[in-house]
Amino acid sequence: MKKLTSFAIALGAILLLAACGTTAKEETAVFKQEALAETTGIGNATVKITHKGEKISKIEADTTIPLDFGIKQEDIDSSIEELKNNDEIAQDEKDKLISEMEKMGNVEEQSTEMAKNMDDLYQKANAIEGVEVKTKQSKVTYQVTITVDMAKVDKHKLAEVMLPVDLSTIKDYKGAENALKTLGFKLEK
């Protein structure tokens, strides 16, 4: 009788724990990247993770990138002028640096080329089942929203999706949260 009572209590506890696990409600956590003064020119990102307990069902990453990375043509011209007037740098080193800066070309032309390259990159990710990519481009910014349905996506292809964290290495919500915090994202309340 003692064994039967112990078994009944253990079974009851297991069923209770299982029931608690299945009643966890689905939540969406929003993480915003904290912009540092030195990185404000490289854009901003928001990641939304929809999860039920530790199981992630969907991740949506929204990123806005300035196509010029905060560098204006005047900045390049000004830097070249400063280099020319700098007596602390050897002339051959100055010539190399100035040559590289001049090779950068027109910032607007580079912005157009960069947007084209990003379109090509994200089209590849859009071809992966369970991944949806939406892009929007203006003259000065490139916005991309990537949505990953974790139930449909091929887990082996997750590393190919350009997200702030490599999803192929993330096992659960806590792992995603820690990875995002390491990259300077902050959970919004």
C-alpha cells in the first residue's frame, strides 16, 4: 500500500508539473540595441522574441542602417586635408592613407552599391523556408525586417540568416536573451 501511495503521489506531481508547463502563456520580449556614441552612425536594431517559457516560436529583427554609415563626403574631404597638413606622419604613410580614402569614391555612389549588395544578401535569406525578409530603402537608410518562424525553419540553415545573433547556436529563450545582452541589447519593460 505504501508503494502504491508513493507511486500515486509521484504520478500526481509529474502530472501537475506537466500541466504547469503546458499552461505557460506565450510572451513577446522586445530588446533594443543601446547605441553607443561611437556607433550611432551604424544604425539601430530591435529584436522581438515570441516564446512560451523557454521555447522560442518566432524571432523578428528590425534593423535600420544608414547607407553612408554616418560618413559624409565632407568628412572624407576634411580628413584628407588634415592628413596633408599633418607633420607627424611620414609622407609615404600619408600618401597611402590619402590614396585609400580617395579610392573610397563618392559616398552616394557607395551607398547605392551597398544597398544593392544588401538586397542580394537578404534575397538569399528570404529563400530559406520559415524566414521572411522585408526591406525598405530610402536615399539615406536601409531598413530590413527579418522574421524567423522557428517551427518551420531548417535549423541547419539558421547560420545563413543575417541576425544579430547566430540562431543555430541558440537553444532556448534564456540563451537568446544572454546573447543579445552580450551584444548591447537591453530588454524593454
